Amino acid sequence: MKDPRTIIIAPIITEKSMLLKEKNNQVSFWVHPNANKIEIRKAVEELFKVKVIDVQTIRVKGKPKGGFRNPGRTSLRKKAIVRLAQGQTIEFFETI
């Protein structure tokens, strides 16, 4: 198994993610692009000591950046929306 700290890159803190947290007890993370749902579930359970019910993943394509002279793209990213069991919370999201 991969190290959980390499799978979970960063939490996503936006208005939409906070609404998901309040309404459905879901939290969002940027994860490694090659991580699958099972690895994400195990990483969240191990790092935060919570029970995960469901994991949804979204691949976010890179946007074109630069101009005519310097064409390029931002890198591909992967987002995971994790639903926690009833009554479970992650303290990091509670302090915001």
C-alpha cells in the first residue's frame, strides 16, 4: 500500500465544499492522480481515524496557460469527495 500522506495532497476549502460538509457530511481533498477509490478510502481512514462510507473522484483537466509564444497547460489534478459516517468529523474542517 502507498503511504497515505502521498495519496492525500491537500484539503479543498471552498464555499461549495463547506456546503457539502454541512449538508451531506462530505469533505473534499486533492489526491494523487493515480490513486484509486480504495486507496483514498484507506488513506482517509488511517490519517483522520474516521469511518468512510463513500468516495467519489473527479479528474480535473489542466487549463491552457501562456500565450502564442509560450503555450502550455497546468497539470492534471484529481479531486476526491469523501462521505463520512453519521457523527464522524475531521477536526481540520471544523476549525474553519
